[in-house]
Amino acid sequence: MFAASNVRLVAISTETPDQQRQGEERLEGRIGKLPFTFVSDPEGRSVDLLGIRHKSGGPDGQDIAQVVTLIVDRTGVIKWMQASESLRVRPKPDDVAREAGRIAREAPPPPGQPPTGPEGQPSPTRGSVPAAPGGPGG
């Protein structure tokens, strides 16, 4: 679903690497191979950069990351964000995939890759004219 949009999923938490690995193993035991990468940020640097620290929100009163879904483009710019106060309320994967696809279509191509049109075909560059049928290149 996300691979078609050239999207990589990453889960960031304030858990230690060991805590995170245990959670990852529990999830994989229930649903199989996870479609995302876990990133541990126990100091909360990314949480603070994003402004999503939930002070004393953890079960033992520790600071945790607010539940947030972000779409970040290849240049590092946040293009879409949905925050929730609850672990149970998250955007539907289809909605995130649709947004990721829209953002990918609107983004300029990576360096060295030609622009593409709506069907994924190379777009003519400015000033070019398609070859006439039967003519050179046609």
C-alpha cells in the first residue's frame, strides 16, 4: 500500500531500545512482519523538535510522545500531520496512503530523475513537442 507511494513508515517512541524491541516482538507475534521501522528516542529529542511531548503522560508519570502521524517529504518538510490524545484514535492506513500518494505526486522528482505525468509517464520538458506519428522518433 505505501510502497506504491514510495513511502517508508517509521515509528518513533520514547522507549529504550530494549523496551521497544519487546513491544516490536509482541506486535510481530500477533500480526506478523511489521511494515515499519522502529526508532528509539528515550531522550525525546525528536519529540521536542516536533513539539509533541506529552508531559507525565506515561503510565508511571513519565513523559511520552503524543500519538502523531506525520508525512515528511524527501527534503524533510512535514507535509501532513494528525495528532491524537489517545493511542486508540489514529488515522486509517488508507487515508494516510492516499495523502502520501497525493504528496508524492505533487513533489518534484528526486535529483537526476525526469518529471513524470499523471500516468507515471515521462512528462515533456518545457518547450518540447511530441514527435509526429511516422516522423523521426515517432
